[in-house]
Amino acid sequence: MPPRLLLVTIDRLPAWILPAWGATWVSAPALDALAGRGLVFDRLIAPSLDPRKTLEALAGALVAGADRAGLNVGVITDEASLAALVAPEGNSGGVALTVVPALVPRRLARRAEETNLGRLFAAARGLLAGADQSIVWVHAGSLGLAWDAPESFREPYLDPDDPPPPEGVAVPSLQVDADTDPDLVMGHRQRLAAQVSLLDRWIGELVAALPTEPPSPEAWTICFSGVRGMPMGLHGLVGLPGGEGAEMPFGESIHLPALLVDGRGRMAGQRYPGLVIPADLGETLREILGLSERLPGVEGEPARPMTDLLDTWAHDDRDRVIAATDAATVVVTPHWLYLESAGPEGEPNRRLHAKPDDFFEVADVGSRCPEVVAALGEIAAAARVGDRRAWSAPLGAAGEIV
């Protein structure tokens, strides 16, 4: 029997909101249990805020390759647009797509089963029960559409003296300035935490529905990953960009959670601190499934499989990840996050943050490290014009801890 894979991808789920990545105030016991059974990637960085690019790098090319290899693949999602990525009309018949459309209800759900995530994961459990697929890919996009978790999921995050969080199910789109009420920002964070706890419940039930657990030759490998994060006020935006606001590629948005539970039980309870891009994770899944056709990388940068971590913990670590959006260009290294955007007068606005200590990019140390700013600025400039050497040119002063 070929290896089997359960892949779960969640759009608009940032790493910072999950306890396995440091959020001690949020409860997610099912994901914590998976983290204890598997390999946690501390620094998965998305090179783009376009979810289609991230999903293609992580799963789209993998599904297409599995289909060409004759494997049966089941894809279940609440986003109808995923059909264009999976393209069932162009495959050989091995990919079965099910869409459970997400809704925007007028009020919070009364029961967890009535939520968008509840309906999606119930259908996913039914798909697993058939056990006919080699790959089951569950994708949720509803975190960016509606926060409909019942009131009972919000209550644990409210202290007696807290004002009630904002009502309704709408995902916020709020520009934060000096006049913004901090309680309003905190209320939206509490709402997101409730949605995360709801997600965690259904992930736990989905994993419990698997017929066998690792380690076993028949066990499913489990991969869980975010697709985009969610800004929550640290850099001027709460929730989704709107109007003239732009989502900047700070860690709130591009630093994603990811973990891998190997079906053979290798490297359980380990954390990999190095830089990873979604294409690396997709290439790792390809090797685990035994597919011969290598997956494409990003912007000419080849994907690097990480199956060697599962056997020997020896890996060719990345020294950078480059993320580019319409608003800014970011260069992330093991020691730094450099962000360059256009200033109000057209002059570049440069920021430098020490990693991994400055988790939320609060302290700009660019004025103290001009050589690092210059070195990473050259790499960012090369990336903006499509120069592939941006991924391989020496880092110079930026490659050293200052």
C-alpha cells in the first residue's frame, strides 16, 4: 500500500495565534497534540500574500503529480475558487473535488456543527471514512470570510472586567491609529482566538477519524499548514485590508504555522528552527509519497525537500526567504527581517528587525546596523527586478550576527 497523506491548509491563520508558536493565552489542544507527535517548523515564511501561489507551491503541484502517478486524491474545501487550482476537468480522473461553500451568516452559530468549519470538517470526515484516497486535502478559507464560532467559544477568552467583544461575524478591517480604542483591538483578538479554538476542535475530530495512527506502515502522514496570516494591530491594521489600506508583509501575515506528523513516526516532538518556504514543504510531501516528478520552486528558486530531517536531522538550511507584495519587499534571514517600502515622498522606507528575538517586528534597529541594511537592500533591489541572484548572492554583513 502506498503512503497516505492528510493535508490540512488554513488561509488567514497566523503562527502567532497558536500555542505551539508561543501564544500561551490561546487553547488549541488538538494542534498541541499533533505538535508533540510530529515535526514543528518554527519559521515557515510565505514568499507571497497571494494565496493561490502559496497553495500551488504547497499542494497544487503535489496533487497534479499524484494524479499523473495514478493516485486517488480527494480535495474538500469551502472555497469554490480552489477548483481552478485543482482543475478536475484536466486530470485523469483521480482527483475528486468537493466544495462545501462557506456562508456569511447574520449571527453567531448556535452550535459548533452549524459553523462553516463544522460543515467542512464533517464532510472531510466522511471522505476519510471511505478510505479510497491516497491523499485527502482539506482546505479552509472561511477564516477570512466570517468568524461564526458560538458564544461558548468566546467566553473562555473574556475576563470578568473585559468589555464585550464586537458583535457579529464580520472579519474586521480596521486601520489603527492613536485614537483607536485598545479594547476594540483586544476584542477582535479574542474573536479570532475563539475561531482558532473552533478550528482546533474540528482538527482533533478529523485526526481521530483516521483509521490508523503513526507509527505504522498503514498510518497516514499528517501535514498542517497556514496559507496567509492575519494582522491584528501591531502595524496599523486589524484584520483584512480595505479601502486605501495595504497589508504589509510583516510576520503577522507571512509567518505561517506548519507541522508534519510522519506516518512512520520519525522525529516526533522535534522543532526545526530554520527558514522554510511552502514549496519546501510540498517537495517534502512529494518524497514521502514516493512521487518521482520534482515540484517547481518559487521565482526560479528550487524547492528543498526536508525528508533528511526525518532520518538524520542533517539539512541544507536556507539563508534567506524573499517576500514581495505590491506594498513592500521583505528579506528574511536567520538573523534579520528587512522590510523596504515606498515612503510618502517616493523615498524608500527601510526597517530592520533582529530575529528571532523581535518576534513581532517592534524595534527598528536599522540606524544601528547600516551595513546590514545596505546588504539586504541590495538583495531586495535585485528581487524587485526579477534577478534570480537575489536568492543566492552572498549576504555579506547580513549573514553575521551583529
